[in-house]
Amino acid sequence: MSKTSFLGDKPVNRIGFGAMQLAGPGVFGPPSDPEGARAVLRRAVELGVDHIDTAQFYGPDVVNELIRDALHPYPDNLKLATKVGGARDEAGGWLPAQSPAELRAGVEDNLRTLRLERIDVVNLRLFDEHDSEGSLPEQLGALQDLRQEGKLAEIGISNAAPDTVRRALELVDIACVQNNYSVVNRAGEDELALCEERGLAFVPFFPLGSAFAGGPAQLASDPAIADVATRRGATPAQIALAWLLHRSESILVIPGTRSIGHVEENVAAGDIELDERDMLRLEDATQLGSRMAAAEH
């Protein structure tokens, strides 16, 4: 298992950091312990994390400001990835911001708060697959214009079905796909296969399962995951991350946390070797979709 891969043409460690959880409850407002959040970021970088995923609408503004205050001037090898296409209302509700003008404004806001002249990766975060079908050329065209202006290096796409990824690849060079995927939610298998075929990075969000559906608690309650965790002397969350790293060399993981201890555990997951027996056992991990379907019926 390789510990490094590529994000576009840049080598990165396969374990990065997702900064969403550093905001307040509901990814809205400031955290209760801003200095603790900054300490988590600094510790992640100390441990070799060189890929941090963020967004202007986390907070909003809050998470980017924490990253800037903790890490600027940034280490030369640190890659910062953001996403545009969303906004927040005054109550913290999530709103689409998908027009070319809104995407441009989102990139400019990220550059301002992160104190950058160019950001390494900008992901187009789609909110509604059907609404985006007719506007995808204009959306990606806006990001391509910004790339030609030198304001971003790579373009990615997030929350996109395989056909959307294929359409995007016909329009611009794409470096990565960021979709929901984990040992307990494998709905993104087709997107992963497409990334493998096209040489793109696949960056799962919710790599430990969605917090809205149990998250790490769901991992700990799963017998297959618990069995492998006991066998390897690891936590269920570490096994979930190790499974992703073993599942495909195209995968980069971006687990998030507010805890220095959990950052250390997450990075240590890169040292866990899973064998064929482990991977077969983890095929028995209960899928979120199955649980949801059962609940709906």
C-alpha cells in the first residue's frame, strides 16, 4: 500500500485533513475553543498532513480564518483545497450558489480569507444533479477562466454522478472527484472506478460515515469492523480509514476532527496493514443504504 499519491500533478500524503468540523455546531459560527482548533491544524501538519480540505461556507469564513491564523505563511508542501457552489443563510441553512458569478466570488473570497494568490484545488460542489445539467459548461468555464488568470491550479468536482464527471472531463481538465464514500456507504463505486480509469484522485467526504447517520458510532457498532479492529489492535475509525487506503490507490482520505488525539489516530491509520482476510471480513460491514431502505420500509 502506497502512502503517497497525486492530487493533480502534485504528490501528497494519502491521509489529509478535512477542516469542516472546526466550525461551530452545524458547521456554523465559531468553535467554542478557537485556539484548540488552531492547535489541531498545527498538529496535523506536524504529523505530515500536506492536504487540507476547506470551504468558505464552513462557518462561513470561520474555518478559512482558523487555517490562515494557524498555518500562514504556509509550508511549501501544503496543498489547500476548497469548494465553491454553496452559501449559508443567516440561520445557518445551506444554499446553492451555482452561477458563474457566484463561483467566481467564492474563489475570490477563499483567496482573501486564506491569504493566497492562488489556491491549489477548487472543487465545484454540485447541490442538485439535475439542476446542474444545463449549466455545467458555464460553471466549469468560470473556474477555467480563473485558472487561466492564475487564481487556482486544479479543478475538481464534488457530489457528481459518473455521467456528470464524464461531461466535466470533456470540458476541462479535472484533478479529483469528491463524493460520499466509506466502508459503510459504497454508493460511489462507479465514481471510484471512473477515477481509477482516468487517473483522477477520488477524495471521499464522510470517510468515517456521515455524522448525520451515526458516524464513528456506527462503525463501532458494526460486528465486521469491530472484529478487524480487535484483530489489528486498532480503533474502528482507524480500520475504516485503512480500508479506504487499501481499497484503491486512487483514494485520498480527509478525515476531520476537533481533537488532537483523533488527528494522531487518523494519521496512524496509514501504518495499518490489512490482509485479504481483513478485506473479505469488511465486505460484511453493514451498508448505510441497506439500513435506510429497511427503515423506510
